[in-house]
Amino acid sequence: MSKKISIIGSGFAALTAARSLRRLDPRADITLIAPRPEFIYLPSLIWLPSGKRKPQDLVVPLDKFLRSQNIHFLAGEATGIEDGGRTVLTSAGPIGNEGLVIACGGRFIKKLPGIEHAILPCEGIAPVERLRERLAALQSGTVALGFAGNPNEPTAMRGGPIFEFLFGFDTQLRREGRREQIKLAFFNPMPNPGHRLGEQALRRLMAEMQRREIDTHLGHKLLGFEPGKVKTEGGEFAADIIVFMPGMTGNAWFDNTDLPRSPGGLIKADAYCRVDGREKVYVVGDAGSFPGPDWMPKQAHMADLQAAAAAKNLLSEMTGRAPTETFKAELMCIVDSLDAGMLVRRTESNAWALPPVKLMHGAKDLFETMYLRRYR
């Protein structure tokens, strides 16, 4: 008898969970729940402003993948969970399961006053397209880029893309002959932003900003934004375009459930990605709060590792065995600058960062091609 499994989401974590489940159990009855059957490759949003990528390059329809993997698709948004996880409430109606993987991502905290005056790039393609248009139209002035965290959950942040936008803009504006007219500024409430990447990476990032003549405003709590202005406890500064990545928290629909929550509002999980105190309910990726080091990243690589472990553990539990598969806490990324890339890796035993080299820019490009091939 086939096992009935629901997966909420269609991002990195959800699709890796689906692929892993199908590989481990060819007969499982798997349903993917998401608003649209498409996958958006968010890491390459950084290449939209320069024209290296166009929106259609990053949106992958999933119909072919779903057919080839024999996975059902329910078009709808999750709105709640009942029966201890055995029923998912959606905008298209309830759907039952014998096993559940929550892989719907998180949401960004938008409490900062005037946040509507900032562009939030990791919300998807539309805001980055708006950023591209505004940057193209800017003749002179300042572009300010920054990020912040969730004060109640150190791991619930995603700052890496801001460094990539920052260095990418510098490269792009120099190519276009506009860098002298347009200043770049980086702001962050922490005095040592990027320290979660490791000390060596932090030193390299700061050195790269200095080399590229990027202004920094660090170590002062953010008070908010106004049109043309960033306000901090250490003062305010002018900004014609503001690009900001807030900290992350759980989705609003989590409040309609009795799922255990972390201090930062994410779903609490154990070392096996199982939701605390639940049977056959797992959480992976940005939606979850996991035991591990305080630098553990919210990134696609980490989501993939968690999803693969969760798939094995869910199937074990569904066959009466205890989950045993843990995931490795590993930060792995290439901080891209359009003309080069800095390879960064951190594990619980070591952390290192290589100097920016052209080869790593090509490697990031190649990785995207190889990763998307499995879904195209």
C-alpha cells in the first residue's frame, strides 16, 4: 500500500524533499502543495539588474518534473494544519496525509518604520526588476544596501545576497562608466556584519568594500527609512535607492496551527528535522528552527541537506522505525561580484574564505545550470 505524503512548498527544500522521497520509495503517493507549479531560482536574482539574467531565466515550470516523478500538484496556499498534522488546510480545500513535510519558507519582518520606501530583493523577481529600473534611471546619488536579523533568532537572517548586490552594482556601474556619479553605501546594525560566514570571510568582505570605495554605516540600531533617507541611532544618511533584507520569521498561517514555535516564530524541529512532539511531521528550510550553531545559514544548500535527511526519516517513521538521519551544519556559498566570486565554507570544525577569483564567478553560473537541469 502506497504511503500518502504531502509537501508544502515549491522551493529548494520542497523539491529536494520530493525528489528524495521518490528515489527512496517509487510507490509513495506524493502531493506538492503550492500556489503555482513553478520553481524560482532565487540565488540568481543578483544578476537581474545587470541583465546577465532575465526573469524568464529564473522561473522554471514544474509540469515536466512533476509528470516524470509521478507527483501530484495541488494549486493553493496552506492556511492551517489540523489533526496533529494529518490534514493540511489550503485555499483549495483540505487534503489528508499519512506524512507531512513543511517546506514553505519563511517571511520577512516588515515592522521597521518606513520599510515601504525600501526594496526587499529576496521577495522575488518583481522587486528586483523594480530595482533594475531604478538603478538604470539613476544619474547621480547614493544606493544604500543593508540587512538585519531577527532579534529573537540569530539564524533567521539572510545577508549574503546583499553583499552580492553591493559588489555586483560596483562592477556594473564601473562597466557603464557611472560609478563616479553614484555612491554605494552598506549599513548594518551589527559592528561586524558577515561574521557568521567566519572571521576570514568577514575580513575579506570588509577589505573588498574598502577596495571598491563603498561607504559603511555599521553598529547602530536601525530606526527606519524615509524617502531618500536611512535613519539609525548613530545618525541618518541620504539614499536615493534603499535595498534592505529584514530578518525572517514564520509564515502568518503558522498562527492558525498548534505547531511548536521558536522564540523567533519559526517551527521548532529536532536534529532529525521532525517537528517537536509530532509524529510524521517534518519541517525543512527557512520555515524551521533547528538545533545547531548560531551561524547555521538560511540558504538553499542548508535546505537541501535538511530535506534529504527529513525524507529518509519520514519514511523510516512511516514503516515503524525511529528516525536516525541527521543533517550536517554547513555554510557554503560563492559571494559573486559579476566579474569574480569569493568561495566561503564553514562547518562546525573549520571556516575559510578564498580570495575573489574569476573562476568562481564561472562556477556559480555553471552550478545554476546543473542544478536547474533536473527540473527543466
